[in-house]
Amino acid sequence: MAAPDIDEYLAGLAEPQRSTLETLRSTIRALAPEAEECMSYGVPGFRLGGSVIAGFAGFAHHCGFYPHSDSVLPQLGDEIAGYDTSKGTLRFPVDEPLPPELVHRLTEIRRREIDD
């Protein structure tokens, strides 16, 4: 059963995923304090003006960041070279939060898309 909110979603994760994703949540919140926390497609996210700008999830062997756009990650090139990616997912280790600078770039690009 899907968690109804981010707090319950995170509470259902084991360490170190919980701490890693709590760090990511705090970083996104600091970068986009006006964004509303939400659940989107069953995973935690942040919505701005009706559009989700960032999402994240924990899995058995990795965590995922979702920009909710398939055009964000290709714009980052070498900045994400050390990560496993697919069209709309950036996977990272369960015990290594994404660097705040990278989270800033990810959310910045997505916000620009929404504003256009």
C-alpha cells in the first residue's frame, strides 16, 4: 500500500536510505521553499505551480531522483557521468546523498522548463 505522505514514506524505509532521502528532502526544501510537498506516482515529490519539479524514492540497492521530465538529465552531461541514469531517473547509492550543487542544478533546470 502506498504511503499517504512523505513522512510515512520515509518512516517505512530502512537505514541508510531513510537518512539519505531525508537529506535530499531537506536540500530540495531549502532550494524551493515555496514548493508544496506531495506524493506523485507513489513517490515523494515537490510541486510548484501544479508541476512536479523533483521526486525521489528508495529501493533495495539504490535511491532514485526523478526530475519529472525526460529532458533534464541530458542537459547535465558530465555533471552526472558517475551516476546510473535512464531517460527520467538518476540512481545513486543508498548511503550517499546527492551533492547539494547537483540537486540545485537538477531543480534549476526543471524550474526553467516550467517557467517557459
